[in-house]
Amino acid sequence: MDLANLNAFIAVAETGGFSLAADRLHLTQPAISKRIAALEQQLDVRLFDRLGREIGLTEAGRALLPRAYQILNVLDDTRRALTNLNGEVGGRLCLATSHHIGLHRLPPLLRSFTRQYPDVTLDIRFLDSEVAYEEVLHGRAELAVITLAPHTSEPIRATPVWDDPLEFVVAPEHPLASKMGVSLADVAGYPAVFPGGNTFTHHIAQRLFEREGLAPNIAMSTNYMETIKMMVSIGIAWSVLPRTMLDAQVVSLPLPGVRLSRQLGYIRHSERTLSNAAMAFMALLDEDRRSLHPKAGKR
């Protein structure tokens, strides 16, 4: 079975279109169509239903997709295992991370890593944490440094690195900024800008309100923390932001008894072989974790 054809099949299945798959693989749309046709001819089944501009997997396509992932992952594992035998740290490291972590946590580690291992080519993908999770799950990234889900199950293994306390914030001129004795109920009465509903951070904040029998007034949402901070700073909404982002543009609301935090760290697939480069990067992350939490044990 031709691997290029399998890659084209996965790309079309994931993107839902031949042109989008062509963009992902840096090919022309006719080239993608040719590869899918060749795979369908080889397997003697139709893999996609084509109804106008709509593309959907057939029953055969749905059956092939997990097996296609498995085939490519086994080959990648084999390639990494053989490459690792020489003990050298080189090659390509595919690393997924969120925009916020990439801006505020990773620069010192990336600087140290590239200086120690100049033969490694870094392929860094800036994605929402939830999307990065899927990239690791399906073998498209070796590691992801993300906001960790409250619960992670096999085959994904999560290692916390940084505690990331969250603060309720408003603009200095917001009515809540001058109010004495602010409660969670007070906050819920004003419009909020929240991370997107599919994000781990959204769920952390949402559960806090639900435990108190409250519902935040979410007027807007975006997955970019820097955008949330800008919208808060102009006074149109309150939000929750990492403590590391606080400055004179926003003020923190003291809420008695309220503690909100999230865990940032890395995830890997427990059933896949990691490259020497990935293991070296994990070692740097673990070193950073131990420097912040000296009593933390080994993974």
C-alpha cells in the first residue's frame, strides 16, 4: 500500500475536502485526486462520497481511517527506534503548543534546546491546547506543551510542569474595580469575555460558577489570551487571565475564598517510540519542573 496515497487519504478525511488536503500536503488538487483514485482502485472500494462540494467518508473509508493511522504510526515508530540507536540527538522534532505557552513559557527552553542540540530541526505548531492533544493522539506531533485537561486517560500521558494561577480581571475604570467586597455573584452580573467553549480553561472557570449555582454572562469568546486581555483592558468585559499576564492595563478582583488555577505541562503518547530529540526536550521540561518544585519526584 503506497504511503503517499495513505497520507492523502488521511488529509482528505481530516480536512473534509480535496483542496484543503492539497494545501496541507503542499500538492495540487489534481495530485490529491489522483492519489485517492489510485488507493480506491488498489483496495477496490470507494472511500469517499462526493455530493457536490460535500465530501464524506463511506463505510469503507471509516473502516480504513484508524488502520491508516496505525500503519503510519508503526512506520514512524520503527524509523525513530532505528534512528535512536546511534544515540545522536538530531533530525526533526514536531512539537505542538498553545500560543500563550509559546509566548510566555517556552522561549527560554527553546533557546537552551537549540543551543544544546543544533542538529535538531524544530517543527513548532501553534494550536489550541485541545487541537494539540489530538495531534499527539494521532501521531502528528511527538510532544505537546499545553494547558492540561483536568483528567487525561491512556494512551495519552500528561506531566504537569507549571502551576498557572488565574485571576478575575477588569479594566481600571470598570464598575467592579471600585466596588468593595466583590462576590462571584456580582461578577456574574456583568458581561464577560471567555476562552472558547471547547477549551480546558473555559471549563475550569465554568465549573467554578456552576458549583455556586451561578452562570457567567458570556458576551464574547476567543481562544487567544492576548485578545481577551485587550478586550478587558478597554472596559467592555471582565475575564480570567493567567497571573503572569497582569500589568497596569487590567486590575485583579479580590474574591474571598475563590482560588482558580490551571496546570500547564506536556503530553506524549504512551504507546509510541519517542525520538532522541523528543526525549531531550522532555528532559529540559522536567528540569524546569524540578527547579520550580524541588520536592517533585521523577515521572
